[in-house]
Amino acid sequence: MAANATVKSAPPATSAAEAAAAFERRDTRNRWLLSAPALAILFFASIGPLGIVVVYSFLTKGGYGGVEWKFSTDAWASVFFTRDIFDDTLGFADAHLSIFWRSLRLSFLTTLLALVVGFPTAYFIATRPEKTRALWLFLITIPFWTNLLIRTFAIMEVIRNEGIVNSILIGLGIIDQPLQIMFTDTAVMLGLLYVYLPLMVLPLYASMERIDFRLVEAGYDLYANRLQVLRRVILPLVKPGVIAGSILVFIPSLGAYVTPRVLGGGRNMMLGNLIELQFGQGRNWPLGSALSITLMVVVMVALLFYVKNAGKSGVRHG
């Protein structure tokens, strides 16, 4: 009788499993149908234009802008090389390489300065009483309320020849003539630092807010000095925030257009200005497309570096 009972109870269990599987398939299908509009918008608004840029990079430059539908790799070769107009020999494109190097150098220095300024700022906010932290974060995010161009003009009023910095230095008798800061790499770097500094402070604060400061006190109890506590306790705990903030500052700085255009005066171009020049005055759309894809590859490498290191940090620190 027990065996018969067991045999009789098997079909309902099988039916329940089939019903559960059917429900899961129906739920998966409904999820895909609900997400289909968003996926379509993502494709046509992002992946589609990107595909057009990739195709354009392998076409021939048009006579008066645009492209001719003839396959060519000249645009990709022109990213790093140039062809002599007399003997048709290839040589390095010094202008492009100089702009690439300036973009990487200024982006790296901007990220480094943002870390130097943003780290103590985030630490200060994280160590304030909880009631006042919101106020300090509010003050940090105020610059995001204004347009990027307005913020760039604001920093220009500070560093120009008749600006606040030179007026104070001349008034104190430290200098006799205004310092030429505008239209230099220094001006571009200061502008990028001012614009993207909040993007460094916020991830650092998010990491520091979760620190158990009893660990810091334990470090002092073990006779560690401030530098040792910073290096052995605080920095390992906030490493994900450091990496996230660095990526958030480095990537937009690398492709910046407005700030180098205004503060660099058109002479200190970065990658964003070079790309705009090719699509505008240069009328070389394939080269502009190839430069755009090159910039995107650099950004992807930076993002992969972030994902790899963030994953390691998550495993190590739980």
C-alpha cells in the first residue's frame, strides 16, 4: 500500500514542477517584453549612432565634408601617422601625438590634484556630526546646479590677468606684473579641477562614511602615528572610493571640450577639441570618427581597470 501511495503521489509532483517551469518561462518572456521599449531606445539612441561612427571611420573623406562610400583605412592611419605630400612617406603625426599626450597628462594631473584636495575634504565631512553632514554635501554639490560653461567662465574670472588671484598678489606687493595663467595648460588643469572636483569628493565620502572609526582609534592605541594610520588603516578601506573617484574625474577630463576651448584659447587643444575640429573646420569625418573610437577605447580600458580593481577590493574587504 505504501508503494502504491508513493506511485500515486508522483504525478502531482511532476505536474507542479511543469507548472513552475511554465510560470518561469512566462515570467521571463514578460520581462523581456516589458524591457523591449527601453532596449530599443538604448539601441537606436546609443548603439546605433556608435555603429555609424565606426562605419564612417572606414570610409573615404568627402570633398566638402561628409564621406564617400568607398572603403579606406586612411583615417585610422592618420590617427598616429601622416603622409608626406612630396615623397609619400609615412611619419608620426606629431600634432595628434602631442594632443594625445597633453590630454592624458592633464587628465592624470587633474585626477591627482582632485584626489589630493578631495581626500581631506571627504574625510572632514565624514567625521562631522550626522546632522551637519547633509549641509556640507549640499555645499559640495552646489556647482552642479549651474551650467558647465558658466562654471568655466567663473574660474576664468579668478585666474585672468585682471582676476582675483592677480589682483590680490599685486595688492600685497608679491608681484609687479600679472601672472600669465590664462591660455596655458595650467589654466586648463585648474578649470578641469574646479569642474570635476565634486565627482572625486562624493565617492570618497561614500566610502569613508562606512568606516568603523574604532579601527582608527585602535591604530592609535597600538602606537601608530597619523601617517601609519592613514596608510595602513584608512587608505585600504577607502580604496574603492579612490578608484571610483579617479575614474569619474579622469574619463570626463580626457574628453573635455568646453573647458580647454575657453581656458586654453584654442591653442592648448585636447582630444575633444581635436575631434570637433575634424568634424567642423577640417571637414574630415572619417578621421574625426577614428579619433572618437580611439578615445572610447581609452575610456573602456580605464573602466576595465576600475572594474578589475573594484572587484578585488570587494573580495578583500568583504
